[in-house]
Amino acid sequence: MAEVLVLAEHTADGEVKKVTLELLTAARRLGEPSAVWTGPGADAAQPRLAEYGAAKVYVADSPDFAGYVVAPAAELLASLVASASPAAVLIAGTTEGKEIAGRLAVKTGSGVLTDAVDVTNAGGTPVGEHANFGGAVVVHATVKTGTPIIAVRPNSVAAEPSPAAAAVEAVAFTASDAAKTAKITEHVVAEASERPELSEASIVVSGGRGTGSADGFGIIEQLADSLGAAVGASRAVVDAGWYPHAFQVGQTGKTVSPQLYMAVGISGAIQHRAGMQTSKTIVAVNKDAEAPIFEIADFGVVGDLFTVVPQLIEEIGKRKQI
């Protein structure tokens, strides 16, 4: 079975990010997954990578990955493509990941598919699925030249365990002078929030135009805090300046796939649904019984959110005291 390289996304202290587990799951459909780990922390991460199907882990513990931007990672992958001849390379479809994918495509003379929402195997040929126009049009694409390089949108594939050996193979790596032209001069730690990170959260509470104002949106934060959830927002909310753009859920924002997604005061435009419709359980609260969000909701409440949500918060508080 041919190898499929998966560039592992992880934090500076070696914690494996959720998207890496999603990529390993998708890679199993195409061949035998091999994780590619850049920098330190691989020893602590090895059991987690093994749990989700990594047959092998290429470890390049070089300080160049922390000192310079995306070019070293692209060089490492290019060398592994040359030596391992993989069936495909899967990379997280983040801003950084898509740049690595593009650089790798140029280095290897290969085709690249970006922003894929799924990956399938068609008779040995990797196929990327893309949701265009907010999911109204689904496109299936293949690479005709070189090694298929596919950048997969985070939270679009459900991560599923499948234990494997995750045999560690050390890779000697030193970035070229060309890869060192853009240097990282400073790391700024983002202000920590007590709420979970939106793209990693198991519960997300999102508010929409129905909240009425920035002050009205505060009820969404209250509900999220009562559930220990992350806060999301619709495009209408962020465009109005009621909440920061970093919390937008949708095609032009973040894609989430939590265990529970609550859409409060959100009509359910196709642009928003494209970013959350793979959530395991969807609960909608909207005063319009004909709102499109109810078409995909598992549970729906037709009513004024300013009446429904306070009652819900009160009931959650009672349950916590039991």
C-alpha cells in the first residue's frame, strides 16, 4: 500500500491539533498514512498519532522550523516526496498550510487542490471534493500531474481512531539559504481566553442578526459560558461590527464541526451553513418558523431568543446544581 504523507499541525509544546487527526483519517482512504512532524515534541505526540492511524512518523527536529516561515516545511516535504514517492500529500487548509501546499507543488512539479472538504479514492486516484458557492455546487477534482497535493479544510472530515504502529523515523534536515530569507523575529502570545478555541471546541454557540445589536449579542456569550462553549457569529453580525471577525462561522469564516452547535437568531443562509452543517447535533432558536436553519437542525425552537435563551440558561444552571 502506498504511503500518504500528512503534515502534522501541532502547538509549540507538541500538542497534536484536531486537524491532524482529521487528515490522518482522510489519508487512510488513499493509502498508508505517514505523519510528517516538524520541530520538537514528537515523542509525546507519537501515541496520539498512532491512535489515529499513522503507520510511520517522519521526525525532522530542526530549529529552522521555528526560526523561519513556511519555506522550510515545503522543502522538507519536497525531499520526502522524492524519497518516498507517496500516493498523495495532505496538508491542513489553513492560511499557512495552503501556502506550504502551493510551494510544494512548485518544487515537485505537481498539481494542487486547495480548500477540499473531503477526500475519496476512485480506483487508486485521490479525489478532492470542494463545496462551491456556499455548498450549492459540489465539485470533484483530481490532479493530473505529479503527486497530488491536497489542502483539506479543517473540521470538514470527522476524525476516527484506527490504531497503527506510528514507527518513528528520524529525518536529517537543514533549511537552504533560500528558505531562510523570511525570518521570524518575534512571537506574540495571543491573549488567553477562558472559552475554548472556536475551531477546536466540542460545543459552539453562535449568534446572528436576531440578536439585534452588540449589546444584544451578550446573551450569546452568557449561554456559551453556561455550557462551557466557544462563541461563534454569523457574517451579518461581524459585518455590523457587533463581534470580531475572528469568530465568524461560515464559508468566508471558520468551519466548525462540534458535537453540539447552537444557532441562535441565525436564519441559516447557505454561506453560514457551509461552515457548520457537519456538526453532530444542531439546535436552532429562531422566531421565524420558515428559517432555512430548521432544515438542517436536529432540534428547533420557534420563539424570541430573548425569551428562550434566558430560560435555557436558568435550566442549565439548575442541572449543574444537581
